[in-house]
Amino acid sequence: MQVLHTVEEIHKLFPTSGSNPMLVTCNDLQDWVCKYDRASKNLLNELIASKYAAIWNIKTPKTALIRVKKKHVPLDKYPNVPHHLLDKYCFGSLFLEGSKEIDLSVIPLFKDKLFRNKISNDTDFLKISLFDIWLANEDRNHNNFNLLMHVSPNNLSFLALYDFVWVDLKSMVLIEAKRLLIWF
């Protein structure tokens, strides 16, 4: 896993009901979306679930551990960012330029057959649903899609998953354990 650190002041905060991810530039000179959390378990959930998504061939942004330096998050500009959680490793996802978060404003577009025909990997919807059941991910719902759509002139080239804070890894581990026991 790649380990990075910020090199300049954060670019923006994404307002959410959770950890308010931040857009940062790191020492690899790429932009990343970083999430910090009070519970290290949530960082572990993000890391493990994103790796399992890759095993399932479900697209997710590239991930890294990122140390967001306190000096790059000025307290006067970002008073709601808990500074005691910085200068530690955060979960980072590569910022996907040209992607659009799927939200309620995008859903009506799916009624148009021309729009649907542009989706190059429409079976991913089923894989994502099964994956969420497997991980007991209750966070992906009708108000919180946690999906990105990459838009290019000719197609919607992929749907990418993100945000695995609220998966229940215990259920996934139990299922995996039972599956392994069947082999022996």
C-alpha cells in the first residue's frame, strides 16, 4: 500500500454527514480525497473493503495511507476539522477527475435508453448490490449512493465504489470462515 503525505494546503472539504473528506495534493503530485476518523476501525474497514472490491473486479479509486499535515489545514479556515486527528494516517482515495457522484439529480437520467446504453459495465450494479450484502454495508442507500460515474464523450466508462466506513467486517469474516471450512 502506498504511503503519502500532503505537500500543500488542502483544496477543499466535501461536506457530508460523516467525516467531511478533504481534497489534498500529496508528494506523488496527485490529488487525493482523504478521510480521517476518530475510530481506527473505520480506517481498517475502508482499506479491507476497497481491497475486496478489487478482488471482485468492482472498480474503486486507487487507495493510499495519507498523512495530512496539520500545517496544511489552517484552523482559521477549517475550524470544524478536528486537528487532533491530523498528522496521523488517513484513508485516501485517488481523486477521479471527470467523475460525478451519483445522487438524486442523476437518477432521472437512467430513464433515457440512450443514457443507459452508454454505461459500459452495467452488470456492475448487480455486483455492487451483492458486494454490499456480503459486507453488510447499510450505508449505501437511497439517500447515500456512494457511487461515482466517470463521464467521457462516448460512454460512462465505469461506476466506482467508495466509502466503506459502515461495513460490518464481522459478517464478512464469518462468511469467509464458513466458506473456507467447506473446503476442508
